[in-house]
Amino acid sequence: MQKMRFITRSLLGLATLLVVILSCQSSFAQSEWQKNILGLIEESKFSEAADALDKTTDLSDAEQLQKEWYYELMRRIRLEFPYSEEQIKEKLADAGYDNSDEKMRYWESKRYLEMRPIDGERRYFKEAVNNLRRLDPELRDKYVESELDKKNREARLQNCSEIAAAAEKLGQLSKERKNVFTCVATIPANTIPEGETIRYWAPFPRESCARQQNVKLVYADGDKWELSPKTDLQRTLYMEKKAVKDQDTVFKFSFETTSYAQYFSQDELIAAVKPYDKDSEIYKTYTAEYLPHMIKTDAMKKWAEEIVGDETNPVKMVSLLFDKIDATYPWASSNEYGTMPCIPEYVLREGHGDCGMLTLLLISACRSVGIPAKWQSGWTMRSNSSVCGMHDWGEIYYEGIGWVPIDMSYGLMKSDDPVVRNFYKSSFDQYRLVINDSIGRPFFNPKKFFRSEPVDLQKGEIEWDGGNLYFNKWSFEMTVETK
């Protein structure tokens, strides 16, 4: 039987070690036993890895924490690949796809149907069937856009055109939108024993850019709550509640923001950008590696340099990288980030990625060729709906101009107008909620256990004294209204 376990030992006193492991698990793979375990996990030999871990003793605190993470990593990977071959065949048939062995092996070889041979058994990614029409060019060409999707796409194109037309200067703000967000995190009854304290680190807006202003907490219904400092790059609203028998535990909170669209003309940026001050803190910080997901390996540097060629203008260099990623790596649903040792390398290997994965590839490529780039993420809104959706994007620093937004997964717009087509290379719409300006940052009130999402922060994190509460154990909903 598979020897998997979920360690719930309290990690007080190891907060610093925990932060490092949460944000950079692979950095601890130094000793021979750790290299051996990582190799077995990468080869999907989970039973062998668990047996080897069981026999690994006399460890330092840091090594013991890493050992516990390996057990947890394998547990999470199994959750990402829940379907057997028989089950995925049924899902393919239900979706109207060919489910023959020949076709499935073809899709697997092309990495269109994501499969992992865990302990010799074919296991399939939870979104494998849904991703097929996004990844297989033949299926993608046959896909018929729904009327709703068409309407939303046309509205976005029109909005981009209006934002560009309204701009009278570089970085023009427009389309003011006053928002009231309501968030609800629900933990089903009896998930946590009665009387135990539940701790929730909820997402809360940053106040770091002109595109998001007037941030205000409206209410929070925790038994106790505390806002983290405005300087936190992953900002949280910390709340606590006691579990009550036979009752759902519900954390509800609300906040306000004012959001703006912002437009930077590509042509004006090209003309205005200055040579980088390579001694500045911004340049040194945002062209450095931030492991494990913002990398400057020799392979990444070579890949990026081949794309930009002899170009020296930073705006044009970013445009070339943007075009290459947009043309080569389609958007598709992804594995949880906490199960990936290096996200940019995953995108290059698998040939696809979601919004955050494509963003991390772009950031790594930019930093590798000397262009400061950083992460930004949170939620998106729609003009005619209260529904919000999680989303990741980035910002590029141009000397003499400052930070300029960029959305790699929105990519090139389908428009004959180059201003609209290239809009998301350097401009943003007004439908954004900024929660994060970095990845893998420690919380103001330190977490005791492994984070569910060690990279991003959008739904938040929940734990109690018995351990972390993973995403499959609770739900989160965010809605928005305009004032």
C-alpha cells in the first residue's frame, strides 16, 4: 500500500525555514538523500520515495521539514492527477472525443493530454479533457466561440480602443471605476473539531500603483482580525474564528477600491525609454533571480537572447518576447503551482501554461536579458457582471518612465488596429484588483504549516492547530458591485 501521510506537527520556531521552503522548495535539494527523493518524485515513483523517506532519520530541523514537505508534495500531486485511464476514457467519450488507445497515446506524446505514470499507473490531470481543445491545434481550429464569449471579446476590444483614444499623455489614467468587493470563505461543518481556532489569511488589496486607489476595508466578521502593513507585497487580512459543531465556519469580509485603466503607447515608450541605471536598487532587484520560479539559467538566457537578437531598445525587446510566447504557448488550465519545482521550465517543456505560468516565463526571459520585470496578480472583473476571476500578470520597468503593466496571457488582441492588437504589452483595462506584487512572501502573522499555494495569494490560506487546510477542504467566492 502507498505510504502517504499528511504531517500536522506544529512548526513553531521554524518560521524562517518554513518561508524558504514554501517559496523555494527545490533550494533545499543539496544532500544525497534529498537528491534521491527528488529524483524518485520526478520519475513518479512515489512508493519508492515514501519508503526511502520512512528510512531517512537523524535529520536536522531543516531537513526534517523538507522531508515532511516531500510527503505533502506527493499527496498534492495525486490530487492533481485523480483519474485512471478507464475514467479518462469515459470523460473523453462524454466530451465527444476519440478515446482509442492510439489517439490517447498520440495526444500524450504531444503533451495535449496531460498524463503522469504514478507508480507505473497512468494518471490523468484533472483538467486534461477540458484542455484538449486549447492544446490540440486541430480541435482548437474546430472550436466554435459561444455568443457570450464573442460578446465579451468584442466588448474588450472596444474598451481597449476607447482607453487608447482617451490618452493625452504617456501613462494616462481613465475609466474610473469604484468597486465594492464582498468575499466569503466557507469551511464545511465538522471539518475542524469544535472549539478549535481557525486562522484565515484573506487576500487584501495592495496600494502600490496609480491604477488602484482609495483602498478601504468595509467590514470583517472574524472574532479577531488584523490588516497586514501596506508594505507587504502579498497583503492579507488576518482573521480568526472558533469552530462550532454542526455549523459551517464562514469568514465574510468586504472592501472598496477605485480602479483605473492606464495606457502607455508602444511608439511613445520606444521613443521615451532611457538606458538603464544598472547600479540602481530597482535594476539590481528586478533583474536578479528569485528562485525557484524567476530564473536566469544559461538555457533561459540563451532562449531569450535568440528571440531578441540584436535589438537593444527594451520596449522592442519585450515586444519580441511577448510575441514569441503568445505565438508558441497557448493558455491552458494548470497544475497547482505548489506542485511545480520550476514553472518557466514547465511551460517550455509542456508547451503551454496558464496566466501566471506564462507571466513567470516572460519575467524570467526579461530578467535574463537585463530588463527589470516583476509579478502582479489578483482578480479580474467584468463590465456587466458581479463575477470575479483569479488572474496573474506583470509589470516591466522602463528607465525614465517607471513601471508599466503587461498581460502575457491576454496576449495579442484579434484586431487589425495595431494599437488595439498590442494593447496588453503596455496598457491595462479598468477591471483589475491588485492583491500581490510578488510571489512566495512571508505573512505578517506567520503561518505554522505549509501553504496551500506557496507562490500566489488569491483565495487566501487557512489552518488550525492540526495543520493546513488545503483548497479541496473549503471554498471561496468573491463578487463585486460598482458604486
